[in-house]
Amino acid sequence: MINFTFPKVELHLHIDCSLSFNFVSKVLPGISREEYERVYNTPVDCCSLNDYLACAKAAIALMQTREQIFDATLDVIHQLEQDHVIYGELRFAPLQHLENGLTPEEVVEASIDAVKSYQGPVKVNLILCTLRHFTREQSDLTADLVIKYHQQGVVALDLAADEVGFNLENHAAAFEKVRQHKIPCTAHAGEARGAESVIETLSLLQTKRIGHGIRSVEDEALLERLKRDQIHLEICPTSNHITQVYPKGENYPIEKLKEAKVSFGINTDGRAISNVTLADEYAWLVQNKAWTIDDMFQANVDALNAAFISNEERSAMMNILLLGFQSTGLGPETKINIYAGNREFIELSNFAKRPFDYSGDGEPDFDKEKFGGFFETVEGAFQAQKVRFLDPNLFTESPRYDAAMSHIARLRTCTGSQAKIWGQEIQGLNRDAWNAHSSRIMKSLLMQSFQQNPYAFRLLLATGNATLTHHQRNEDAWSVKFPKLLMEVREELRRTRENIQS
């Protein structure tokens, strides 16, 4: 049986189509689960994209204040976390959230602030949508917002809503403006209309991704073009079933995309309206399309390669993806060596550059000003704590104490390897006291460093239940103690994450 807790990438997700019952009940106290499902999930008689989009209107009405937009964004991010998504791009149309007097800028900033406030393991960016039925001026304004907030968490412009009945004349200039600023774009096409819509969109808007695009299978030449030009399709199976693009009784043609070697990923489109998670999407593909773990891995790799992120971020995420798929379904018999000399997992080492602010290890007399605060590495912070355990009988003269304290200043920013060397130079250590507390201190340092570094947090959780080891050339007691502490931290972080989600 496949374990669907593997790490996932989701590029096509509308905030206003994904509001959870928890969020809605906060805005509308007293709403029942039945009422929520009737209003915010698609009705059983949904028969078109227009019916689907009509369900979003009620949700948009609940996103008209700064607090509502902030909370809605955070709500969807938490859903991604629960679904084991490591990277997600959330999209919405800012101009649909002005009913209560917010400016377009205030709308975007509310969502950006929510993303920035989130401290969990999911990396999130925003895509701003213009809509097919918008005027030229509205699309131009949306493009300006994308440009203005591009370095603040907004990564792209999208064209959404129903393709039928609306051409691209009002939107081409906006997309051209964004491209001139070297900002990428995506656009919905090949959903309500056929392959000709995808061809038109690629020609006039010159996007590198297509939202949906499933009907590209209707044109063999288009499939070849998508492969040649490395155009990524943001496929949304459940949404396509609900809107009758491909009713459940028909053969969903995702295999044709695989056969044509077109890049595509799997997405939910709207988690509330479609009443689906990304794990559900993959479960459907396994059951109905005989997908294997390799198929799911490839879809996530394709999505990550098409994500609107830097190459450095992509490389880091790919490590998590690789490790997560390797560890899925594997237990303690799987061994992973955590050692700075093993470059693949250096981010988990106490020597890794993992900047954090240390607030102490729970001791009531901890002096944060002297011994806490900023450190580049866990090892630097660990060695600095030795000064707390100096033998007072050896330091009656302040110059000797000052010399010991001077080590802390340089331990804050040095490398892990240098920190170990300098830590050994600290004289007058009360060994018995230090040995009694050092494991607890190391665990506290590890916990806080992972909590404050989302990438390292994700990488640690991606090791699943594998047994961590610390084999190196010169083994010592810490070669045994350190991986045990790291596994304890992993389990506590996992439990904390699950408690927050529940």
C-alpha cells in the first residue's frame, strides 16, 4: 500500500476556492458543517466551469477585510502543511476583494503578510490573477501589482476564469509589461475550450506554464510543441471531473501526456470547492490510472522544475523531494548518515550554517544577553555554552574571565569546524557539570535551530522514521549521542506539527 505522506509540490491553487470549515466558521460563527458543504463545496449537479466558479462567489465575500484575507491565506497554507506539501503557489485576483474599501495594494499586502508570518515547513509564494472578463485597465492594474510586489513574495501573473466568450485582447499588454520586467506568467487554457485555446494563449501571452491544459491532448502537434518548448501543464483531475471537462465516466487522458513526455504536475485547483486534497488526487490516480510511486515522484519533479523559484531554492527543495520519496514507507531499518563530511545531509549537521536566535535551554538563570542571541551554527552556540560552566575557583581574576567571554563573540559567526577548535581552547571548564548538562543543551539548540530554519525543518522531517547515524573517521561519544538527540528532536517537531494541525 502506498503511503501518501510523501512530500508534494502544488502550483495551481486558488485561495478563494480553498477556504476550510474552520476559517468560514470563524467569519460566520454558528454555520453548520452541512451549510458549509452546501455553500462552499460544489453541488452534486455541477455541470460546467461556470457552476464551479459560482461557488467561489460566496467565498470571495468572506475575504473583504485585511484580517479576512490574512486569515484565509494562512488557512490555506496550513492545509498545505497537513497535506505534506513542501512548496506551494497560491493565487487569487486582488481586484475581487475591494468591496469593503480596501485598496488593491492593501489586499496584496494582507496576503503577503500572512505568508511572511507563517513559520512552518511549507515554502509559499503568491500568484496574482487577472480574469478573462476583466477590462484592459483591470488587467494592467493587476500587472502593476505583480511588478510592485515581485520581490516581496509575488512571483507571477495569471489569467483565470472561463475561457469561453472572452478573447485575449484585453490582457496581452499586461502580460507583455510583466515579461519586460523578467517576471514569469501562467494562464488558464485548455479547460473549458480545447487545444486551440492553449495554442492561442502560448502565442499571444507567451507563458511558460498553462493552468489546466488537459485538452492539449486533442492536438498531437501541440503536444510536441509543449514538449519541445518545455511548457508545464498544471493538471487538476478532480476539478476537471466536477466541471464535466472529463466526466468521471470518461477516460481522463493523463496517460497521453505521459506518453508524449509533456511536463505536468498534479494540483487540486480549489480544495474546498473540489472537496479534495493533493493526497486524494494521487490516490485517485493510483486507483484509476495504476500510477506508481515513480509516476508520483516524476509529477512532483516536473512541478518543482517549473516552479517560479530561484535555482538555489529549487535545488534545496529537490533534496527534500528525493529524500522524502526515498523514506516514504520505510522504517527504522533504513539508515541515514548525518555527518558534515557527508555533503548530501550537511544541512542536518550541528556544523551546518543554520542561523538562529538562541533563547536558552529552560534554565531559570539563563543570561540571554551573554550566552544567547544570534549564532551561525549549532556547534558555535554549543561551544559558547561552556563558559556558563567554568570553575569559579579558577576565575577570581576578571582578565581570565574576560578572555573566556571573548570566545563567545567569535563563536557567534565562525564555522562549525572552527567553533569546535575554539571551544577546546576554553580553559577552566568544570567537566562534571558540563557533562551533566551538555546533552540537554545540544537538544535545545537543535530544536530552536530547526524551528527557525524552514528548509532544514523540512529536510529533517523528510527523513521519515529512518535511523540517523553519525559515522565519521574519528568516532567519539558524540557520534552516538548526537544522532539520538536529532531523532528525539525530529519526533518532537513532528508531534508539535500534528498537534497544531489537529
